[in-house]
Amino acid sequence: MFAGIEFLSRYIQVDALRFLLGSVATVTDKMHTVSYFKKFSYGLVPSELDEEDLDGQYFVKKEQLNSLKELLCREHHFFPVTYTEDSINPYMNQLLCELAE
């Protein structure tokens, strides 16, 4: 599950954690997942360093990822990633607070 969340967030650039919080997963599973990514939040943040690998040979083309992002947002109610390396930690704290309520 963690790898899927990381892939969706980092490469597809949709907020998979926010989607998880709205799902039917148990509160315990949600807490464990958010707690894990609080420790390893760098795995969720899209990186400019990944751009060179999105060439269609080493990895898929960026255009394919963008198409999938549009589809997930339009038809499956995902939200685009809005956090950065600088804002991921406050965002993770916000998610943990929401779960605690």
C-alpha cells in the first residue's frame, strides 16, 4: 500500500493520502499510513530530479503520467498535490490532527 501511495503522490502527483483519508479504510490503518509517511515524507514530494527519467524508455513518458493525473482528478475525485519539500511536514501534521478529531 505504501508504494502505491508514494507512486501516486510523487509521480502521478495526486494526493493519495487525502484520498485515503476519505476512504473506507479503518482509522487505525489511516493513522499508521500517515504516521509512516510523516517519517518518510520525502517519498511523497514530486522532484525535479525525476524529470529526466520520464522519457518513455527508462520510465514512462511524463505526458502519460499527466493524462493519468487528469483522469484520476476528473473521474475519481483525487486532488492534485499542492505540497512541496518545504510544506510537506506541516501538511502531514494537519492530516494527523484531522485523524485525531
